[in-house]
Amino acid sequence: MIELSHDHLIIRFPELEEILCDRVRRWLDAKIASATAEEKTRLPKSRGTLHADFCRRSVNVSTKISFQRTLRIPDDGKDYPLPPGLGRFPLRHVDDFSGVPATWKKTGGVMLPMHRLEAMWLNFDSSYPMAVRIATGGRCAISGLPWASGLTDAPQNYVVLPEQPWLDGFRVSDDVVRQFVAVPLGKGLTVEHQLTGEESWGGVQIQAFPMLTEEHWRTAIAEDLEHQWKELFAAPFSLEEEGDVCYATAAGLGAGGRIRQEISADPHGLKVWDTQVSSRCYVRLCLAEDWKQLTGLTPPHSPPTAKTYTDAGLPWFDYDYDKPAVSGTTVLAKIKSVGALVGQKTGLSLSDNESVTPSSVHIVSPKKTVREF
């Protein structure tokens, strides 16, 4: 199931949570049965309370995805560090608004507003291992393969969570992506049009496959339960909660400037993913100038230019990857940038495309992944 909460897509698998929680309860009952008399005096009187607490701490089959506003980096052939997060795009249910195109109603999902040539990146926060496919215009942003391909490992057409903290664009080489940039449909500027000659999809398509419960139990939960059990007798038990295509409106994603970013290779292999269970969502991109008419809401203001941001001395980011990355060629290597296509079609240059030299680049790591300025 997919929920929308505070501009996050929350992908959950309650049926898998129940399977794992049932196994946790049976594991605890066996532990309690074999506990010593002294240990039993330290346990809560309510077995249900103990079950609930262990399940809460060990079982959470969910992931959060947000769509981050950011700078559009210069499309000048240079490889730039990671741009900052400038706040989340507002997400709204397509079904809540009567004026959206009929095709949007048919697929359901959510929508968000983007200014023309505005850039975005996707942020991932996963409590459970998942293989997530990200497509734009029906083509995989990692491999360029069609949406109907399912999970493949040669080439890998998905990101692995929680190993992959974010995705900024289309993977065009081993360590470079071309930034996601919003363009109106019907102009031939999307990557979808370059790969298929059509613009029938638009938007972003997401599908998540959870790890098989047996694999996750073996590699993570069993050890975590043993740790929790030992904690019961190391300190007083506490019940306190821990803090926790209608072209007039639609947009697609074209390829922007080059960003240094690797895509984490799957360390597990295809065999661990439950391909019989998945959740998927269609994310429609709405041109910002049409957002108010469709929803009655005011879209976010335009983000600053890369030059304005850099001149202010604000930070860019570089990620310290500590795991192997996806390697090999992809059909996306040959895609043209929006700037190149605009020049080819009109002879004009993109505005606000001046080269910049970031002077403040912060290194972030898997344990420190905040990209806010």
C-alpha cells in the first residue's frame, strides 16, 4: 500500500509486517518458556506488551520517498557536485481534484507542481531493504529499459534501499547522472521522446519490491531480537515510545547538466527480492503555471539559479560512496540534454545557464546524508 503523508510517499507492506510480527511473537514465546525464574521476574507482566514492543522495534516494512526541489545546475559539459535540497515539492492526490485530465484519473497516484526547466532529486529513507524501480516517461532512469521489463540485473534497472540515499538524474555513465529537469510535453524535449519517439507517459513511475521475509529475518531481524532480549536484563524495562497526457498541464523530465553520482550495485542479487509482491505509484508532473487553476493552491516560488546560490557562498555536496557502484554502458549514455535539444530546435541558448565554480563543497557519508543549505 502507498500512503501520502507530509509530502512523502510512504510505501508499506502490512501483510509482510504481519508475517514477521507473527514470527517475532513465536520467537519470544519460545524465549520466555526457556527463561530462568530470575529472568521471568524481570519481564513485563503483559506478554502482549512485550510482543508489541519487540515488533515495533524490529519490524517496519516501509520506505519513504520525497521529491526535493533543487538548483538547476549549468549544462556546460562540466561534472558538478551534488546540489542542495531546497525543500520538498508539495504532493497531492490526483483523485482530490476534478479538473485534472481524464488520463490522470485513470491511473490515480499523486501530482506535484514544477516550473519549466526546474530541477529535482529523489530522496529515499527506508526501514526495510527494497529494490525500487524509478522510471520517467515509462523508461528506467538507471538503465533506459522500458517500464514493462520487471527487475533485471544485467543491466541493473533499480536502486537498492537503504544503500542508495538519493537519485538526481538519468545514469549516463558509471559515476555521472544527467539532472532531472522539468519540460512541457509535446515539445520533444523529454528523455522519453528521445528513446521512443513519443510522449505518451510523462511524469515519474515508481515500483518497490521488498526483500523476502526469510532473507531479512536471517540477515537482520534474528540478530536484532537477540540484542533486544539481552537489553531486557541489562536495564529496567521501559514502555516509552521512541521519537519517530494532456500537454496543456503535464510535464515530463528531460536531461539537464552532469552531476557526479554513483548508483549502488545490488549487494544481494535478484534472488532476495519478492517479485510477487510490489507497490507502484504514478507521479504526475504539473506545470507550475497550471497548478493553481487545477488545485486552488499556490505553487512554490522559483528556486534560485546556480550562480545566485554559489555567489552567496552556500554549500554543494559530494557523497562518500563506500560500496560498489553499478557499472557498464547504458542506452541513456547517448541522450541529449535539454540545452542541446533547445539549441538544436530553436538556435537559442538556455537562460540562467552560466558556469559556476562551487567553492564550498561538503562531504557527506552514509551516516550523514543531509543535503540542506
